[in-house]
Amino acid sequence: MTNHIQSYGLWWLVIINSAIFIMFAFSFFKPKTKRDWRSFGAFSAFLVALFTEMYGFPLTIYFLSGWLQTNYPNIDWFAHDSGHLLEMLFGWKTNPHFGPFHILSFILIGGGFILISNAWHILFKAQQNKELATTGPYAYVRHPQYVGFILVMLGFLFQWPTILTLAMFPVLVWMYVRLSNIEEREAIAEFGDAYQTYATKVPRFIPRLKDLLGTANRKQERS
């Protein structure tokens, strides 16, 4: 019981981890408009909900404890490592931090933050020059920063899924889709046919495989 108490109720870790990741995301995204702050605030709420269950109070484990204990009786579900539900449910026998879902989560989280950062630099330069951002990540998707946020959240879901964050995820994705629609109407009003032509060539959120493969082939040819 003492170990269970030590595993959770660590509210100082909730605060520290939430603050670190929120500031980290802020440094990559740099919100300016009310719309930016709205999307960033929703992402921050997702992080706070995640770390609250990871270190504060394991609501998901308590809610599912009866089913988990019945179907997986050999696992101590109130031990901290058991919060890595996917690693536990799929029978990963060693440290869950080195399990396949945890490794995948790091790839998604890291890739998401890199995408957000690269997209911001391209967008910032384009805005300074009053041009349409079409290079870098914008050559593959029209809203790379939103894609980056979605990748980060998806990565955390693979690492530490909870009922609350699973419920928040589709709501946040819907919000990003809605915001992208608003931004595109504004871009059409500002850039007219140039943006409409760009939109016919570049998908909104999911890059075309042939574009990604084409870039990889060009890099190989140059090397």
C-alpha cells in the first residue's frame, strides 16, 4: 500500500511536467492571435489532464480496476508502471519504458515538436514578407503545426492512455479541423487564386505518400 501511495499523489511532478511541456510547446509554437492561444490552451489542458493521471490521481485505473484485475490478475494495477496500459495489456514483460508503444510514443512526440518548430519558422518568414508559406513542411500539408500537435497528443496516448485524454483527443482534432477551415477562408481572402491553387496541390493534414517518397529519392540522388 505504501508503494501505491508513493506512486501517485505526486502533485509537484504534475506541476513540473505540465509546466515543462507547456513551455516547451510554447517555445515551438509561439502563439500570437486569439486563435493561436485557443488551440494552444486546449493542447495545454490535454497535457495537464495527462500528467494529473500519470502522477497525481490514476482515475482511469480506478475506473477500470475491476475489469483489469479480473482479466489480468497477475498485474499490480496500482503500481506506477502499470499506467502504461498498452504495454501491460499486450504482455510486455520487462520495463514498459523500453516497450514498443513507449518507443513509438517518443517518435511521435519528438516528430510532432520538430514539425511544429520547423513550420513556425517557415510561417514566420512568410508572414514577414507577406507571402504564402509553401516550403518546408508546408510543401506537404497545409496545416503542419496542427498536425504536429495531433502527433504529440497521439504519442502521449500510446505512452499513457487515459479515459479523459482519449475523450479529449477527438474533440481537439475536431477543433483543429474547424480552425483550419477558418484560416483557409482568411488565406483565400488574402491570397486569392494563389492559395486556391496551392490547396489543390497540397493536402490539408495527411501528406501524399508519393510526395514523401519523391523527396526521399531526390535526397538519395544528391548524395
